[in-house]
Amino acid sequence: MDFDWDDGNVWHLSERHNITAEEAVEAFYSQFVLVAFQDREGEFRRFALGQTLAGKVLVFIYILRRQKVRIITAFPAKKRLQRLY
């Protein structure tokens, strides 16, 4: 599956959450768990938990747009969500 990135999105992950785009993709390809859904202005957002190859559990929010995955944001999961995963 292809991913849709732009410079602002990659910057946001790195600077705000200390996550690389590669880590977000790793979490997406892990056996992720869908936690919630949200319809926001016509876009169906999925909230999920996944794990990087290094073992970091991430929360990530993504949409499917034009047959591509767009990860809106990703950040380290709090302890409670790590246990849930």
C-alpha cells in the first residue's frame, strides 16, 4: 500500500512527537489494533495502536485517500494504551 506524505506532515511527526515517518509506517504494518473511528468533515479517520520494529508502541491516526494511506499524526502511546496493545 502506498503512503501519502508531505513535508509539513513529516515535520509534525518529527518535531512535535519525535517520531519518524518510517516508524509510523512500521506501526501501520504491525498487527495494529483499531481503537476508534471519527468522521471529520467527510473524512473517515481511524485511530489505531501499533508497534515499531524497535518495540515502541504508537498511537496513529490515518485516513485512506485516493487509494493511499495518509498518516495524519503518530505519537508514543501512554502506559495505559501500551498495556491495552
